[in-house]
Amino acid sequence: MQLQVTNSPFNEEQVELLNRLLPTLTQTQQIWLGGYISAMTLQGAAAVSAAAPAVFTAPSASTAAAGGTVEPAISREVTVLFGSQTGNCQRLASSLSGKLKEQGFEITVSAMNSFKPNTLKKVENLLILVSTHGEGEPPDNARSFHEFLNSKRAPRLEHLRFSVLALGDTSYEFFCQTGKDFDQKLEELGGQRLSPRVDCDLDYDEQVAAWMEQVITALNGAGSAPAIAEEAVLAAEHAESLQSAYSRNNPFQAEVLENLNLNGRGSDRETRHLELSLAGSNITFEPGDALGVYPENHPRLVDEIIAAMGWNSDERVPLNKKGEEGTLREALLRHYEITVLTKPLLEQAAKLSSAAGLHELLLPDRAPQLKEYIQGRDLLDLIQDFSPWDVPARSFVTILRKLPARLYSIASSYKANPEEVHFTVRAVRYESHGRERYGVCSVHCAERVQPGDTLPIYIQNNPNFKLPANPDVPVIMIGPGTGVAPFRSFLEEREEQGAAGKTWLFYGDRHFVTDFLYQTDWQRMLKDGVLTKLDVAFSRDTEEKVYVQHRLLEHSRELYAWLQEGAHIYVCGDEKHMAHDVHSALISVIQEEGGLSPEAAAAYLDNLQQEQRYQRDVY
């Protein structure tokens, strides 16, 4: 959008300069500029504050709708709420809160499901940090608060100043949808933005720092916000591994000790069990944590992309935003994502291409066609479908997203296997649009990683998927396929603890003979009493397909008795189908055995979730 002299407060020369500058700014630069201008305004106002009382003037409706920055609140009380499935938002919320406390703010920090929503009408400054889960859904610990805000019980919030930080992944259709929902609803209820919402992709450090900078500036009116924000992000990074120098931005090169295929001969699946050495890293972890693995792209795909563009594989190109450089082949192999297409990527690519078809695909009325095109295609498809390209490699790689780490549930206990970490990964191979495709990390591990090689890794702490503090509490674990991995960690940990609490595992896969992952481990644990009960479901071994949710229903009476005894339930695996089916089965068990209505049974399960007795690690 171009500024016009007639509808702006700027003169003609200023308008020309702005119109040349604004289209070139990234989102991070725009946010920084907004915060900088806000700080200048606040410092100017501070010069007269000694002679005049502080007065808060609410912005106009148009300013609020545009996400404009408002003046800082007089109150020094700030409420920080987080909704997090894997712990990222929780760590960032904790770090931001710590920095605000150092400046004299009174901070309340809470998971959304632990916050009493009726007290919201008393809150004056609200900061929300939330991720988006699945297909645009709130994380488990944000569901109840999300439902409250969208219900008739939500109060008017004209007194509220707020800001939202949303974490997401641009490869998903509903990118940062939960953050967008909160931002829109709080505005509809009368709230005014302290600073605009920021939507973060997987490589979020710069955007998070810019958002924190603007929030702290708006709350504090001080000029030291940039350093404060940067420190807060670094503190969150440090929290990922308090005793180790290694983290998401500084992974440890872990030596591969074992790489085994867990499936039997004749299986149509390949599931790898990898054991890595942590020697010399000081890395530790707890059951329920995840392992972040930085993979390599498939060399064949890298070479095909370079050939299709007519580039030189040895040409020097940027490897990251820090200014480091390497060969083009190294960049595409280890540093940039090339297997996933996103709308932002296509928008950037269109700036480098004259292909009419690409520009047409990005028109507003072509959204369904764009969605269909992106699904199942990669960078080579984009290059081939919209050739010719006359773009230097140095320019092209800058539009690519950083190759993200893949997260895997840790399948071992650190106490049982000191200085080692185990994980489970199923190789993904399929055909799409006439070409064979690969899961980046899974096929890297299955085909090209051998004992003696190294993998760049880090620990992703997950405070929302943890064993009960009391080892005598019973636990029920539901994990079909590779979802069983964390329960190997759980049971190894309970064995090391000498835990007296009962344990019950529900496991499912396709065939008993070829697909029973970790079968010998479970059999030994049953024999030794570490595992109290094991129920399995092999869906392709019977005429009628049987899944883990069917086993839950078959054992409903005993399952409900365990719940009444205080058992904790854990679910790990596929979110789209399995997790929903298991959730429905649990409600049915509670309804039937407890003599409750469907609504009361659902409330019972919600209460278990709020008490952290029902935890899910689903993907």
C-alpha cells in the first residue's frame, strides 16, 4: 500500500522516502521501527511528566484495529499467560517474566489452564505467549482459556492492555491460528494492544526478541528494552539445558553408538532405534523430554536442484543470517529447508520470477489452488514448474527457511543409561506427483547414518509430559507405533527408582510378528514386575481392525478403577486420528463406569488434564 500526501500528515518529500523504505522492511524490522518510534514518543512525554499528571488516552478504534502501539499503563502489575505443548512458550514466558521482575514489575506467570479466567476482568496488563497445535488448535493447556474467551461468560475488557506472541510453523495451513484467535478476541472484548501481535515461524529468535523489545518499551517507557529483550531470549535458550553449553542454537555432535531396525523381516515398515553418546557434553534429560535432531537433506534432491538451476555446487553462499558462508551444496544439504513449500516461500520466489503461473497462483482468489499445489511438493517442483529462472544462487538461498530440527520422544532413561540418549524414528517414504519423496530426518537416519557418525542434537525439555513426582502413583501409558518410545523411558526410570506404583501399557501396531516394537523389553519388564499390565492391538492380524482405543473399552471397569485410585494417563503418538479416538474412548469409559452424562464425563477428563493427571505428547 502506497502512502498518499492527501491522506497523511507527511509532506511530499517525506511520503516519497517512506514509500521507498517501507516495502523493503522485513516483519522484524517493521516491529523494531514501531518500538523505536514508540520509545521516542515516550521519552518526549517523560520530559513534561514532572510538571503534569500522567494521563492515559485510549487510542481510536482505527488505531487499535491497525494494531497500533498504545501508551504504557500506569499499573506495574503484569500477567503473563502461556499455552505450550512442548515447552517453548513456557520457557520464553519464564524468561520474560524474570526480566520484568528485575525492573520492578509485579509479575503473575501461569499456564492458561491454571489461571482462573474470572479474574481476567481485574487484569490491566496481559502478555500471552501461545503456540498452535495440530490443524490450528490450541495446545492442551490453553484449551479451557480459549473456550472461556469465546464463550458468553467472557467479560468486557476495556481496561485491559495486552500483547500476543504466537509460535507456529508456516508449513501448516493455519499458521499461528491460536495466537490470532486470542489477539482478535481480546480486541473484540475491548482490550487495547500494548504492541502488535507477532507470528513466529520455527526459527523464531529474532522475532521473539523484537516482540519482547516492543512490549518492554511499552510497559516501561525505557530505552534499554533491546538489551533486555535479547537477554530474555538468551535466558530462554539457556534454560533448554541448564548444565550444558549445548542448545537449539548450539547443538552437540553426538556419536552414533547403535542404529538398529526394530521391524522384523517381511514388514512393510522400517523403524530405527538409535543410541547416541552424550559423553563430554554435560547434557542430561528427564523422561518425557524430546530429542532435537538436525538432519541432512537427501543428497540426490540437492544435486537435482543445483542441476535444474544451472548453478555451481562449489559456489560460496550465505549459510545463515550471521554472515557465515560455505559451498552451495553444503548450504542446501545441511542449512536450508528444501522439501517443504509454504506460502511465504512462494511469495518470495515470485519476486525472483517472471513466470505468470506463479504470480497467478498467489492471487487472493486462488487460495484453494495454492493450498493444493503446496501439498506434497518441494523446492525442485517449484523450480521445474515455473522455469526458467535467472537467479544467482546467493540471492535464491536467502529466501529459504532454515532447516529445522526434528523432535523425537526420548526412548531411554538417563539414570538407566548414563551419558546416552536413545530415540525411535520410522522411515517415511512415499510417492507424490510422480516422484519418490523422503522424510528428511527419518531416511537420513535409516539410510545414511552409521555407528561412528555424528548427529547434531539438543534436548527439548517438556514440562507438560512428566511422570508423577510420587513413584507410588499408578500410571497408564497409551502409545501405538513409535508413540511407545517415551514409555520405554518412563519404565526404565521407574525401574531405577524402585517405584512401587502399578504400570499399564497399551500398545498397538499392524502385525504381531514383524511390528512389535521393543517386544523383548516389555517381556522382561513384565517378568521383573516393572510393568504390571500389557495390552496390545495388532490391527492387521484380525479380520476386523482392532486399535488401542478398543482395548481401552474392553478393560473399562479396571481402567476406571485405576483412575479412581489416582492413576495418571499418558498418550503419545498420532494427533489427527489416534489421540482423538483415545480421548473419546476415555470419555466413554468414564461415562459408563462412573454413571455420568457425556458432559460430566468430558468435564471429569478435563479436570484430570488440569490436574496434570492426563498428559499428551501428540503430533
